[in-house]
Amino acid sequence: MKKLSIACYAFFVNTLYALPVGNPSEASIFRYEETEPCACAFFGYGLGFYGDYVFNRHMQTDRGRSVDTTKLFTNAGYLVLNFKERVDLFATLGTSQISLNTSLVAFNDVDPFPLFEIESGSAFSYSLGGKATLLHYKCASLGIEGQYLSTKPNIKRAYIAAGAVSYLDDKLITHYTEWQVGGGISYRYNPFFIPYIAVKYSRSHWKLADGKNIIIESNTDTFFFNLHNQRNWGYALGLTLCPYFCDKMAVTVEARFLDEKAFYVNGQMRF
């Protein structure tokens, strides 16, 4: 059994590469209270990998002008502590990369029409959070979650259509932060198939340049403004799979909408 568990873990780690909600009752997915009332240990832990891919975080500048597309890709390791199969405290350690694509009108009043792009390098990122299962009723569970993310990428490239590309290297360090709270309901359709739906409230902030002027080409001064999220409320649809041949493994996939368009995948093993 031990060799099988190790094989399952290696399989999921090698097939997996702003903030996901995750299964709201994840802390209780591996519980066996219904058949073994005393089987729940007071303390447990888990590890795994996850990838969170935000294809458009709806952002706007501090002066209220919308940005067309903001992408945030994160690959990280996942560490979790579980208490009594009810509460998870977790952290992620990994790297994030941010890119922006929009009309220059969000940053420049003089020449608003060209396409404007900026791209960051990969930077260390971390998140901290927790989940708790509040209520079980037959096959349904109600849970809540909250978490915080931080990363400080440098702007690697800036580009204005029909203009020169500016490679800024490490001259411009930015800071992206995000926090959210959410809750949702999961339904254990069978021991291995657990869909869920959740809602969340989030706040994100991308501190760009502390008011510095960045010259993209000789006749253009582009003034960077800080960004924050345009919409606070969003929802998520997800599915957790617990393979029958690995009783302590789970894989979760999730799509998020309204405040962002994003896809999340998580593979983990509990001990």
C-alpha cells in the first residue's frame, strides 16, 4: 500500500504544472466519520503542487480607467496542516509572472490609441490561507476560505505598437498583492467525485512605479499608475476527484468567472 501511495503521488506531481477558491470542504474530503467515528486524527498534513492561471484579471488604474487584459500565472508547491478533518491551514511557495495588454489610454492622455504591453519576469510568490468545513448534511458540505497572495516581479519588457521595445531588466520592481474570502457548497456524488460551487470577494493591488516616468521611446513619456481590481465579486465552479486506487490523493480543477477568467489545478496527498 505504501508503494502504491508513493507511485500515485509521483504520478500527480509529474502531470501538474490571483487566487483560487478550491473545494470549500477540502479539509473534510478524506474524513471517515460516517463509518469509523474515531478514525479522524487530531492532526494531519499534506503536500502537493498547484497551478493558477488567470487569463484576465479585470483591473483599472487608480484614476478609474480600465485595463483590457491582465494575466497572472502562478506555479507553486502546496503545504497544508489539517486539524480534526475540519480545518486546513495552508501555504504556497512558487513563482508568478504578470503581463498587461491594453490601449495606452489607461496610462497616457497624449496618445491614447496605440496598443500598450508590459511583461514581468518570473518572481518568487507566496500565499497563506485557511479553510474550514462548517456543516455536513448527508452528502452536502458547507465551507469557507480566506487567503492572501504576494509577489514582487520586475518589469522585463514594455512595448508600444509601432514603437520601440524597452527592456527594463531589474530597474522597475513592482508589488502585486491580493486577498479574498469566500464560501461554497460541495456535494459528494460518490466517494470519488465531488463537484462544488463557490462565491468570493477579493481585493487586488498592483503597485507599479511609485509615480516614476518610464520612457518607452524618445518622444513618449508613459506615466505608470497603480492598478486595482475593477470587480470584487466572483464565483467558481470546480470538481475534486479522489482516485479509488489512492485513498489519500485528490485532484481539483476549477474555473473562475465575473471578476476574472481563470483556471486552477491542484494535486495533493495527505498523510
